[in-house]
Amino acid sequence: MRPPSGAGRARVNVILAAPRAMSYPTPAGLPVVDAMTPPVLVISGPLTRDEVSGPCDALRALLDGGGGGAGGLVVCDVAGLGPPGLAAVNLLARLQLTARRAGGRIRLRDPSAALCALLDLVGLRFEMEGQPEQREPPLGVQEAVEPGDPAV
């Protein structure tokens, strides 16, 4: 049997000092935080092919007027868009192009599953609210490794 790891050594007393009181008074209430919430552009439908210039002008005004949130971001609420069609795809593509030309970007809020499928079908990629950012796995998802799988 081995002796304990501290056997034969001198004992050392450790004295822990109590934390000192803060040198300034703590303010009452919650701290003031300047939130950078992006502006929201609400798009309602049903849309026709000719109704593109109005939302694009509104987006340009938000981005040019400094109303774009962090990084020139504008949230486009598409919950009231109605059934998606090519007019909606055309409008969203033009909004994205307008935002990029102004040095900003758009994020879609509350898109329907049908709209997401249609945008994916035509090859348009949009940032969506509530989805994890690129290269960031969703919470609670773990990859399983099977025995015998080759190393990557």
C-alpha cells in the first residue's frame, strides 16, 4: 500500500481573505442597455408583379436613413404574404438585391413552409429569424458515430 501523496511534507495553513467591499455604490434597478433592434418592413399580400417598387423604396429608405439595425439589417415580416407564388419570389429577390446594393441585408420573419420550399426550389437563400446561423448546429443535435466508420 502506498502512503498518501502528502505524507512526510510540512503542513501549510492557507488563509483566504474575504472579498473587499466595492468602492462605488451600485445603482438601483436594471442597467440601461441600448438595444439595437432592426427595423421591420411588413409585407402583406396577395401580391401582383407590379407591386415591387413600393416595398423596395421603403427598404431603401430604411437602409439609407440609418434605420437599419446592426450591420444594416432590416427584418421583412412575410407572415401576411398569403399563398406564395412567383410574384412573392420576385419581390423577395428584388428586396435582397436592393439591400445588398445599399450595403445591408434582409432577414425574413415568419415565412410559411410553402414559401421556404418555393425559395429553396428556385435557389434563393435568405436568412430567417429563429434559425441557427450558418455553420452552427441546432441545439440538442448530436452526430452519432458508428463503430468502424473511417476517420474524417
